Amino acid sequence: MSSLAGLVVIDGSRTPDVILPPPIPIGAGARGVAVNEGTNFIYVAASDPLKGGPALVPVDGSKNVAVLTDVVALPAAGSGVAFNPKDGFVYVAIPTLQEVVVIDPKPGSSRVVGEIRNLGIGTYGVAVDVRANLLYATNRDDKSVSVINLVDFKEIARLQVGRNPEGLGIDSGRGVVYVGNYGDGSLSLIDAVKLNVFATLVVGQTPKAAVVDPSTGRVYVPSQQDNAVRVIQP
């Protein structure tokens, strides 16, 4: 994904993977991405999509085009984006406002339906635990993760993790949340039932995210500075 050119599409069915030209234009500052697999729509937070100010841009994956009529303005530039198939909402972290914006992306009537405010400083990454109906949001500048109940959009816990937490992944089946701590090269493991941090793993320089393969439980952690992806088997 390029901050200037737009959203890059990769065909993972080929060997090796193939980038499909051209990029989908969505404007500058593209950051977080989430996918609704049921409708094949992709949602991208951009800081200045097509010169219209910060917004969430929907992309029709069947046509590889941005649906500009359903762009939803954000109160400030967003970072992490998550889609919840249970309620159909898209959640966007807004670092400068310490909040998560809740968006109904329904075609033809897309809109902001709520804002979850007063989270930690630098709210950055978001991920949904579909089984528990909880949203986890990293707070990059105060070493914490907010746990939010998606029934009433209330923060129910704030857990201390490593320094500068950014991306996170959830294994709903095994009840574990993995948080990449960019600032200290570690991965925090959260018990999704007890809502506590039960382990911390050293994984190398600047881990940016944690992606879970639900079938195997393996966790893939990309590190920015050493250009590596570490695979963790719980």
C-alpha cells in the first residue's frame, strides 16, 4: 500500500504472488485496512483521500474501485481499522484524539454512528474478538491496550503492555490476544477470558504487528528494522 498511489492489489493465488496494476487511487496517507469477506469490500483509513480531508474509503473488491459516494469523513487522521462481522461496523483508531470512531459502512447511507472516547494516549491499532464481542485498541504512547465492550461501546479494562504497542492479532478460538510492542521488541500475550497479560516474548527489533493463523495458532510478527517476519508457535 502506497501513501501516494493508493491501494495495491496482490493476487495470492499465483506462485509467486503477483501485484495487479494499477493501484486503486484513494488519495494520500493510506494506513489501516480491514476487509469484509462476506461482501468483498475493503475499508481504508486515509489522511487526505482525494483532497477531501481524513476519511474512511470503501473499496469494492469485486471491481477494484473506490466507492467515492460512500466515503465517510473522520474527525482526524486514522490509523488502525477493523471490521466486525457480528455488527457490520467498521472501527477506526484516531491517534491524536485518543478515540475509536464507529462507522456503519452500509452502501448509500454510510455514516459515523459513534465515538469511543477517552482511551489511552496515541490510540493506534484495533482488532475485534468476534467470539467475545470485544474490541482491543493499542494506546501507543502510554504502553497500554484498551478493552472495549461492543454492546455498549464502553471501555471495560486497560492493560499495561510493552513500550509503543502498535498492531495486534486475536486468536478467538484459543482465547489469546497478541500485541506487538514496537518500542522494546516484545510481544505481549493477553488472556482474553481473564483480561490480563500472562506472558511477554522477546521477538526482535520493532515488531509492527501480530497476525494469527486461526487454523494452526501460529503468529506472524513482522519486524521493521531487520526486515524479517518471525513465526511463533504457541
